[in-house]
Amino acid sequence: MIQVRIHGRGGQGVVSASEMMSVAGFYQGLHSQSFPSFGSERTGAPVQAFVRFDLREIELREPVLEPDVLIIQDATLFRSIDVFSGLKPDGYVLINSHHSVEELGVGEAVNHLPPGHVVTVPATELAFKHLKRATPNTVLLGAFAAMYQQLEMTGVERAIGEQWPGKVGEANIAAARAGFAAASAKLQQKETADA
């Protein structure tokens, strides 16, 4: 089973991202599950959402306490909560930021992870470019597909298109593709540097 925990703030599309990720997994023939966890339900408040994928039926219903994957939609959360809690030793971390993990001050929390398991992507900037809004969720879905190749981009695009038909969906698919390209470029840079 693959378990994903998404951290963000209200208004950033955390819940929508988890739902679309779950649907994308379903399109690949996986059993999938998505559900949110709210504190105070207001714009800007911390929000978590959870996604699970498995080849078998999923019977768990509790929050993801030991994630295989962390997606952080808002790097300001590093100052207020322990987003890395429970992360598996070989886990993956995707962060919405144009800064490096060292510049963000979280290198100690992620430097033990295998090469290619930590990627930062300027998702908010890419969202502004494609959507004219600061909603990084679809950009990060595309970046996740590049980073964690068990989720295929075709499923991500289909899930986005069903969530938002028409021009809004097309813009979000373009944003997801930009996220995929940005994460792919970062991963390729790391491979070249490690070679």
C-alpha cells in the first residue's frame, strides 16, 4: 500500500488534489481512497488530506500517520507543525517552493532520504502563470506523477478534466504538465550531479 499525506492551507486545493490523485489511481486499476482532515475550516488554516493506493481493497480508515509520500503545498507550515512526522526512511517529499531544502531550513529532516526522493517545485508561480490563481494543487499533481512514477500522467490529466470540464480543466491540465516538466527537470539535474 502507498500512503500519501498532503499538507497545505485552506483555499489551496488540498482536498481537491487528494480527490483527483485518488481518481487518477483508480483509472490505473488501483484501489484508492481519499479523505481530508480539517482544523478550523477557514481560508489559510492548516489542512491535511490523505490518499491511499493498493492493488487490494483498502480497509483502513484512519489518517495517514506513516506516509510513503509527503506533499507540502505551503512551506510556511514548516514553522508551525511537524509535517515530516512519521515519514518512512525511504519516503518521498514534494515541496511547493522555488527555494532549495537547505534554503528552506529543512535539510536535516530530508537529507537522509534516497537521491531523487526530495523535490522542490515553484508550484504557486506556475499556477499563477497557467491559472491566474495561487492554487498549486494541480501543478503538484503533475510534479508528483514525475517524481513518483507509479501514478501516470494520463490518469492525472483525466482526473483533472473530469473535475473541471472545459477551459478551466484545460488550464489545470496545462498547469499539471508544467509541474511534471519542472519536477522532471529537477530530477534530471540531480541525476547529472550525482553521476
